[in-house]
Amino acid sequence: MSQRSTHFTHAVTRQPCNAIIDGLRAVDTGAPDLAAFRHHHGAYIEVLKSTGAVVTELPAMEAFPDSVFIEDAALCLQEAAIIMRPGAATRLGEAAAVRPVLESLYNQVFVIDGPGFIEGGDILVTESEILVGRSARTDAAGVAELRAIVEKLGYRLREVETPPDVLHFKTDCSLLDGQTILATDRLAATGCFEGYRVIPTAEGEEASANAIRFNDVVLFAAGFPQTEQRLRAEGFDVRTIGNSEAAKLDGGMSCLSLRFSPADLPGAAG
Ligand code: CIR
């Protein structure tokens, strides 16, 4: 059985910048501590590397306070990378910055040109489909432009709704294996995961829903013991990572990397 949605040879991350204190946030709970952020980020990268993946660590970009949340700038599939068009005005330039990096890792790179908007945090790729949640950052035109690209690549795209006041679709869910999703009750209640097995986050631990399955491990935000225990009881190899600083900017595990296994590396024979 394919594991293309959970197993990856590559990841790309971007170092947090000093300007991160100006990062976007729905509610101001104080400035993130850069030293602590760097510490958490380093631990995150170590876990990715421990699975054998090649991790490309990009330098900090001071012009873009939220650029550590690199997932929003691109969608990486096996056959191609697609450069997103972030709906947050201060983040638009992050997409152009990631393009040359992905062009060096993929033979095919597509670009969402607009006028619509779409961010990677609203996209959940499973074994059978690509789920895209419309949100304050991702609109119908952005989804339509992505749909045209991925359908040509042979993927099925299903448009769903992100609950109100939730930043991204994946703020509230993660893929744990080919048929299992960790999700908040408020998102699962929309019915978008019919046909999947859903493990609910524990009450009061909704902020733990944004995890990532990366090869044989699950990277999971520290501080959510009941949900963590649920995952361990299901046999997942859970690695907890400090997320207190990213959380001040509404970030979690998925936002901090692009994860992929390019089918044909540029320059590869054949
Ligand atoms: C933002 O509001 O865009 C950033 N402060 C957080 C982005 C988090 N990204 C994600 O969930 N994929």
C-alpha cells in the first residue's frame, strides 16, 4: 500500500528570524521568545533528520516575520511542487522566495498566479485525495486554480470549509496514517472526514490537532497529555516538541516544514 502521504525523503525548513516578534496572530498573548523558538525549531529538525530524511534548512528572512511557517508558501506533491499565493498580504513574498529552492528539487513547479489566494496550511493530502479548506486565507478562486493543476496530475481535490475563527484547515487536523486523522470535534462535526477513522483531540486540547506524521514518527506539540496518550495507545511513535512560542503566532507542527519525496529529481538519469 502506498505511503506517499506519510513517508518522505525530503523536508525543507526556514530558520526563524528576529522579526518573528512582528508575526501575525489572532490574539496577542505576548511576543515569542526567539531563543526558545530556535531551541524548539532545532529539536523539530533533529526529529525530521532522525528518520533518515534529507532536510534543507533555509536561512532566516528578516523581510518576512512569519517565514518560519514555510508550509504556507508551497504544496509539495510527488510529481510537482506548487507555489501558493498566501492570503495574508505580509506573507505574499514568501512564496516567490521558496520557488528557486523547489525548482532545484523538482522537475515540475507550478505557480498559483491569482487572482485567488491559497495557503498550504489549508491543504491536507491523504492517500486518496487532497482536502482543501476554504478559510480567511484561502478563497474559492485559489482552490479552483489549484484544482486545475492537481487534477491534471491525477489527484482528486475536495473543497471543504475551515470552521469560523480557525486560522487554517490543518490548525484543526492532521493525517496520522493512510486512513486515520487526528481532529478537533468542531472540525470533525462538519462531516468532512467521512470514510476516515478519526481520533479526536481531548477536550481543552484542541491546539494539539496540528501534528505531523513524518515517516515512522508523529511530531506532536508538547503540553497536551491526554491527546498524546490517545495516540500512544493507538501505537503511534509520538515525539513531543515544544511549541509554546510558535503557538503565540498560531503556528504548530505542520507549518514548520515542507515534506515530500520528489519522484524525479532534476538532473536524475532516465
Ligand atoms: C500566520 O498567521 O500566517 C502565522 N502567524 C501562522 C501560520 C501558521 N501556519 C500554518 O498553520 N500552516
